Amino acid sequence: MRVADCYVASTGLHLPPLQDLAEVVAAELYTAEAHAATQLESIAVAEDLHAPEMAVAAGRDAVESSGHRPEEITILLHAYLASQGLSAWHAASFVHRNVLGGSCPAIEVGQMSNGGMGALLLAVSYLQATDDRPAALLTTADRFVEVPGGRWMFDDGLIPADGATAWVISRAGGFARLRSVAVVSDTTLEEFHRGDAGFGSETSPELASSYRVRKEQYFRTHSAVETIAKFTDGSARAIADALGEAEVEQTEIRHWVFPNIGRGELETFYLRRLEIPLEATCWSFGRTVGHLGAGDQIAGLHHLRENGRLEEGDLCALVGIGAGFSWSCAVLEILGED
């Protein structure tokens, strides 16, 4: 989708303390083989705040630095993967109440790790379709306390991390102009994270199987080569669509923000296929915090800006992926700071 007159007004990031992965390996919670494959350094692990509370912290920072008053926000979208701390409860309403107040819609987005980018697509569409208030607040937050298999053995290509992100998307202006957003799906891969699990079979966290186990079950009857091809094709299609709508070439992109996955998967699914050098990515940041659920892309953009790595005229590509499966890409043009 080509985007007109929408900007990133601000970002927010709340990260809990980092846990050194070498210490986790030494404690035999994570294998040395997996550590060598992912090359991750540390993981953000929350010990006090729960996910919605971290989302409030990130959301407040984003709104306060956006130049918008809370009453100028027309919609709040909150995305997450894991439990928000309570069952049969609406986390987005908690974030809305504690950051914005008022009566604009508070909606939860369930696109798994692609939730932040899926929310961006919805927010831009909403802003472009209405002449109501000029801005939208998007938040993501997770605390992976009770994930199946435990944090360290949940998956073999990444480690889930705790934290929250936020950004304000505005029609009034910002530090970056959104040029395009693209989301594509291939639901033939839905079974990848379902494996042999039957509906109604996992009635408690103790009975739930990890992604690692479900993928092993999936590969008993599916080709690894064909599956990897679908993954790389999906990301390539989303990127090509976004670049095409933005009318830019891949070589013009200065900064690439990919999911905070291990280096092995980063190279397999993105860098080799797209011929992108590691130095053009946020790998040096992502390897120190881990996979922030739906918020890797927002966190990466926040990191680039806070560390002075964005210059006027730079083009950035934010790339996402979520179980189901869906892939996304947004192209941003950095504007001069006021």
C-alpha cells in the first residue's frame, strides 16, 4: 500500500534488565550449540513489571514526545504474543486508560510477531480513511514468563524477550515519512506452529507444547527445503511490494530493521537471499535484547534514532514476520529534526 501524508511522530521503548546469555549457558538452561548458532549476547528479562505496565511506560514516552495531546489520538492498537497477566481481560483498555483516557477505540491486534507491523497497516488505513483526530498510538508488549517449553527452549532460532514498544503515527508530521506498507500471507504454513496439537488438547500451560516441538512434528511430513523456500519467498514478496509502492530500489535502503532472531536464521531467511550486508541491519542491537514479540521493528527504529544513526534523506526498511504465516515491510524516509 502506498502511503500518503502519514509520518512517524515519535517512538517509545521500555526494556527491562538484560541477562547475559553466557551465564544462561553456564547454568545449562541454554545449550552451547544453540548459542553458537544464534550468536545472541543477552536477553531482556522482566522481573517486576508485567506486559501491560511496560506498554504504558513506552506509550507515555511516545505520546509525550510526539507533539500530540492524548485527545488528538484517534485510535489505539495494542499487539502482543504471550499472556498479558490476566485471562478474560482486555490489555488494550488498560493501556488506553493509563496513557490516553477519553473514548477513542482501543483495539488488540493478534498477528503474533507481525503484530506491530499489522497494527501499522491498520493505523495508516484508519488515518487515511478519516478526517477525525490526526494521530494513532500503537503499542506492543510481552513478558514471556509461562511460554510453552520455557523461555530458553521455546524455539531453536530465537529467544523471546520481555519489553514494550510504542510509536505515534501522525498526519501532522514527524521525524520520518511513511512511504509504503506491505503485508502478505501464506496460510499453507499455518500448520508449521500447530504440529500434531489437537484443538482442545492444551487446556493448561503445563500441557502446551513448545514451538520447537511443534516444528519437529511438522517436519516429519513436510519438506524442509520447500518450507524454507516459502519463508524466503514470503519475505521477498513483502519487501518487493513495499519497495515498489515506495518507488525506491533495494540499493537505496540505508537501514534494514529485521526481527531480532538468531544470526543463523537472519542469514538464511533474509541476508543471503536479499544480498544485504550485516552492517546495514540492527543486528548489533537485536542480539543484545532478544525477540521482543511484536515490537522488534519499532525497537530497532527507536534504537537507530536514539543513537544518532539516522540522517535526513535516509531510507529505512522495517521487515516483519508472524506465525500463520505473514510477512511485512514498511519503507520510511527520514526527515530533518525540528
